[in-house]
Amino acid sequence: MTAGVTCGSCGTELRDSAKFCDECGAPFAASDHTAKYKQVTVLFADVVRSMDIAAAVDIERLREIMTELVERSAAVVQRYGGTVEYNGDGVMALFGAPVALEDHAFRACLAGLAIQEVASRLAADVARSDDVELRLRLGLNSGRVIAGEIGSGSLGYAATGEPVGFAQRMESVAPPGGVMLSESTARLVEHAVHLAEPQWIRIKGADEPVCARQLLAIIPPDAPARKADAALVGRRWEMAALDARLDRAVGGRGGVVTVLGPPGIGKSRVAREVAALAAGRGTDVFGRSASRTPVTLRSAW
């Protein structure tokens, strides 16, 4: 295999001289290093009161602690299909670039909670050996960015855009040990996670308070389908057509409906809305989803 060369569709590493991906069959095209618009979720994690830790331990020990924290966090990000960028005494990660992901926001939530878990275990070790407190704040935000390789690619892969800075703002208002979601991320995952009540907070660069919600837990995969909290916007025609199809199915005339669209456009949300409508009419609803990663993710419904 050619090290570092992966399929742009599913992320599988490609064989030498391969013209098609062995996993998904997508054609391979060499990267032209062109930055592209991507729908992503950005994750920011930063150490709380890092200067206090720096003052309490020598510089070599500080480097050991931070290296261990970053390596453990990076392993979590990669496990859930994210791309890692380093950010001083913390971590920045992208979900949905360079490989597009339908469920980038949910993967970022899984990673955020898992990072807090590994940070907590490391913090216990550091407290015993160095008598200092190590805690993380973590923020997520979803939106459209321009992402691509810097220069010829030797300087790495980076994303630019307002969503990146807003994720950092979410991190800054998260409680120590917590994960804070912007409204845009919360809308994408509210069917699959437990969230705290909305908070209206003031952040740097915003004239008015913005809505944020703390991520509490992931809903178990076998939990009953539920309707999303936020209203579905801009899908009136599609929902009317699907509602008519649902009436036919309930009446005994079954069929198959295929929902097509690019990653991040809202296909899963439409499917969840239809599932909730069916459940509300007393119909048993079953759902399945597949992932190209070894990680078992929650059903789209």
C-alpha cells in the first residue's frame, strides 16, 4: 500500500497504483491540493488553567503531561474518523474533512465525551504523581468551512472559516470536564444525545447572546425513536410527499423511498421525521445504519 494515500470517499488506504478503492469502488484521483468547501464539525479542547500546571511542575514534566494528553486525545479523534490539528496546550479536530461524513456532528460528540474520559484517567495519574489538577474544556460547532492542504501539502491540512472560531468560543464557555455544543451542532444530534437545557451566553465577537447546550450523554442505540426538538425547516414539499407515502404504507400498500443528497444536507433528519410520524400513528418502526469505520454508531433513526 502507498502510505498516507486514502480514498476520498470512504478513507480506506489504497493499494499501490490502484485506480479504484477496494472498499467502496470509488475512482482514485491524485490530490490537486485545492481547498474545498466542506460541511464539518469542529472540535476544540483546551486545558483549564494550564499556566498553573506550568508553574507547579518543571518544563520537562509539563511537556510529558501535555504530550500524553494530546496523544490520547488524537487517538480518540482518529478512532471516530476525525482529522487532528494541534492547538498549543490542546487539540483541534475536524469531522467531515478531508473525507466527507454524513454523521460528522455525532462522531464529534462521541469523540468529545471519550476525550473527557481519557483526560480524566490521565488527570488521576497526574494528581497522584504531581499533585496538580488537570481538566479539559471542550467545544463543538458545525458549519461550512474551506478546508485543504497548506502549500504543497507538507504543512498539513487546515480549515478556515467562522465555524472554526465559534467552536473555540464554545470551548471557552464549557464547564471544566464538560462538552459545550453550539446551536448548529445541537440541531444535528439532538435525536441521538442527551443535552442540558439551552443556555444563552455572551461570547467574544457576538453582539447578542448565543444559544449553547452542554452534551450530557449518548442515547443508547436501542432507545425508542423520538421527534427532534427543533422544527424541520425548508422540507415542506418533501415531507408532504413522504407523508402521503406513509399513508399508503399504513393502508397496506407498501413501497420503497430513496432519499438522495450530498453529505450534511439533512437526509438522516428527514428519515427521523418520517420514522417519528410513523411511530406516532402506532406503527412499529425499525432502523438500521451502516458505517465504513470499525466504530459502531447509533442508528440514523
